[in-house]
Amino acid sequence: MLLMFLQGLEINLELFRRARNRSIALGVATTVVPLVLGTIVGLAFGYAAIPAIVIGVAVGFAYSARAKHREPPRAWAAWSR
């Protein structure tokens, strides 16, 4: 929670407003894709549905925290205009 709060403090709101749709799409994709892939891997290893979903949630959270903590490259500033 603290990490998410600190990330929120660092957001440039004007830049976010200009790239709002792309930012939301990227945020959803970096959460949903690892969650679904983790669930599929859990099912492939023979886990029941609920434990497989828990594995997917764990993978999704781990990937999302790692992906959102990194600083975006400077080239993205020009792309988001």
C-alpha cells in the first residue's frame, strides 16, 4: 500500500490526463495478462480452479508491483504527447 501511495504522489497529473486512455489500458494489461497466464499455468500443473486462480493472482500482483515500480524511459515522454 505504501508503494502504491508513493507512486501516486509521483504522478504528473497533466501528463496522465494527456495519456489517460493509454495509461489505463497499460495498467489493466499489466494486471490481467499475468493473472490469466498464472491461472493457466496453475491449471496446467493440475491444480483445481481456486488454487490456480490464487496462483494467477500472486503472479499478477508480483508482476504489477515490479512493472509499476520501474521508472519509464525518457522516450515515453515524447510518445505520450
